[in-house]
Amino acid sequence: MKTDILVIGSGAGGALTAALLAEQGFGVTMLEEGPRLIPAAFTPSITEMMRKMYRKGGITPIIGRPNIALAEGRCVGGGTEINSAIYRRAPEDVIERWQKDFDIKDFSIGSLLPLYKRIEKDISVTPASPNIASEILKAGADKLGWKGLYAPRAQKDCVDANMCATGCPTGAKQSMSVTYIPRALNAGAKLLPDCKAVRIETKNKRGIGIFARDSKNDSPKPFFIKADYIFVCGGSIQTPGLLQRSNIKRNIGKSFCLHPTIKVAAKFKEELNLHEKAFPTYQVKEFSPAISFGGAVFSPSYAALVLKNINGNFQELMRYWRHIALYYTMAVSSGKGKITQLPLTKDSVMARYSLSRGDRKNISEGVAKLSELLLTAGAEEVYPDIHGHPPIRTIKECRYYNDNLIPFDRANIYTIHIFSSCPMGEIKEKCAVDSFGKIHEFENIYLNDASVLPDAPGVNPQGSIMAIAMRNAEQFIANYK
């Protein structure tokens, strides 16, 4: 097989890259390891959809102290098919820090702003629908004098199906499968789902093409796709894994960051019935960038995953699942993780990250402050997602974790935001790619996904992933011409 441009991955970076290049007349082939699903295939069954849409059936472990669970999409559209579609621009001070610390050329909030606006139009970023879980969070924050905001979402005519995490059955969520991927296909791009990129073949500092295999049938027999240019957009774990398998290793997978997160459930006197409501979008930013709070996707199953860990009568707690709301507290990592291609395997990748002292302090304070906010908003009891933890009923009990660490050996820490495993910039001692995503010392291999973000942005990253991907794709087009 032969193509002008090969795009590996179909998430926020890959789909946008494929669309822009195909619309400029390039012959584009897009590979996706996971399946292509249609809205009719989406069901409310968490177990079924995690098996179909997520890597490793829902949880990719990040090994460390403690282990961290990563929810990683593996389907056409990537993480945009399973996330909440919240869209945030990177704060101006973050952009300035990235530019300065990584020496990124032509990179400023002024240069990114027109790109943000174009993307927001393309994927219909609009204010979200009101939600009782959001109103609870806002009410508590207002009483405490803490600032927050309603985060916009990529949505159109949302009908409150509450299935963001298992695939939107109506197409209201403006994921890549209903926005940039159709644009790419309409412009002539080819999409190969169920196709795993195994290794990039290189010669004289150029990528010649890739060996790939059928991932649906787990076929061991590879086939070759020849390409003039290669854009790797597989995400912050799979992108460095592929590069390491291809013996491209300089600054690859050595510096990834994440947003460590823990859930907190709260029980209220009245029924909330959040399984019938849209995703809550209110976020408390009083303590950002170090700590943020927000609402989490809700179903009885998700509630049970937290309540089963509480030191109490699980069956009795679940009787009140209609009274339960789920929230999260999120921190910005201060450490660095590593991505490693495992030896003696074809394509298995290990991610390792251990929470730093600063991470632990921020997560603990987040649990304290979020719990206080929820009790202030009227919660009867608060349940942090910690094995054997008793219900929290008083402000005094909340504030204990302002000065003490939660028991991390029993805490369920997870993340849905991981980035910066192959950071961009001109400082070759720490950057994997240049200011526009081209791998240093290679002429035609580019990265254009979350892996190139220099470090943790402190907000939902999809907007910044897409703006940087658009910037880099348009620079490629301008240089090509």
C-alpha cells in the first residue's frame, strides 16, 4: 500500500490532522487500532462498551506508588468518544511558560487564539445544559466564596442521554467520529480501523513506511504501508511505544505528566436521579492550577464502584443511589513518568509514574476541600474513594486532610489526562520534537497529539491538543508549498 501521508491514530490530534491535510489535496491514509462504531452500537452497558471502546477493557494501569488507573480510548475517534467533551483553552500563563521553558518558536496565546476559535466553531463548542450536580457544586462554592465556572462542551442538541463515557448514541457529542473524521473521508482520506501500527521502517533519517497488522483478529502477520510523510498521533502512551519499537528513542517517553484524580461521592436528602441528567460541567478553580474540582459521570454502576469501598453497609448505601452525586478532585502532577516498550513482547507498553510529595499533598487537600464544599452544599455524608474509609459527616473530619495525607495505599487514584511524553520545543536536550512536531533529526516523521504538550496544562486538554495539532498541520502545509 502507498500513501502520501500516513496518520496513525484517529483521536483529537489524528482526526484533525487527517482532515486538514486531505482537504489540501494530499493522499491521506488514517490508521486506527480500534474498531469503527456507529451510534446504534452504543449501549448504556458500561461493561460492554468498555470492552469495545477502551484499551484493556477499561483500565490501563500506570505502575507506581500507588498504581494509577488510566481510562484510554481505543476506537475510531479515540479519547473523544469516551470523554465528557469539555473544552478548555490553556491558560495564558501556561502558554507563556511552555514557550519560555521549552523554547517553542512562534508560540503565544495570540497565535493560538484564532485556532481555538476555528476549532470551537468546527465542533460546536457551546455552554452546557444546566445540571443539578453542577448547581450543588456551585452552591457550595458560592457559600465558601470560591470561584468557579461552567466549562463549555463540544455538543449539539444534547438530549441528556448520560452516555458520554460509553459512546454518544445520538451524535450530539461532537467527537471526532462526527466532525473531523467525516471531513477527512469526504476529502478523500482512507480510514483503516482495526489496524495496529507495529513499527516504523526508517532509512537515512527518513521514515519509509510502517509495518502494521490486523488487530481485530489479532493477526501476527504484518503488512507494509509506504508513506512519504508519517504523522504519529496515537496518544501519550502508544505514540512513544511505537517510536521505541522503531528504535527512535531520543527524549521519547521519558517525561510524561498527568492529572492525578480521585472521586468523592456525596449523599443528599433529596433524590437527584443523576442517571437521567446531562454531564455536570461546573468546575471550581479557586485553588487552580494545583487543585480543581468538578462533577463526574454518574450511573448506579459508577456509584457502586465508590460506595463498595466505604467502611459501612454497602447494600444500605446502595438503597440510596438516587440520592448520590459523584465528583472528582484533580491535581497537576509535579513529577515525571516514563513510558517503556516491554522487552520480549511485540507491542506491549508500560507506563510508570509515582506520585510526588507535592502530588500527594494536593490530592489530600483536594479531598478535604471538596468534602467541605459538599457538606456546605447540603450533603449528609461524603465518601472519598478510599478502601475502608468511614463516611465523612463533619467539617472537622474534612479538614483533617488539609494537614495530613490520605491513606494512598488504599486510595483509588485514576486519570483521564496524560500528556508530554514527547515534548515539543527547540531545546534538544529535553524535547523530542521541534516547535512544529517534527522529530529532531528525522526529515519526515511528525507527532501531533497529546504527547507533544510540554507539561500538564491544569485544565481539560482536548482544546489545546487540537489547537497545537492545527498549528502544526498548517505549518507543514505552508512549508510543503
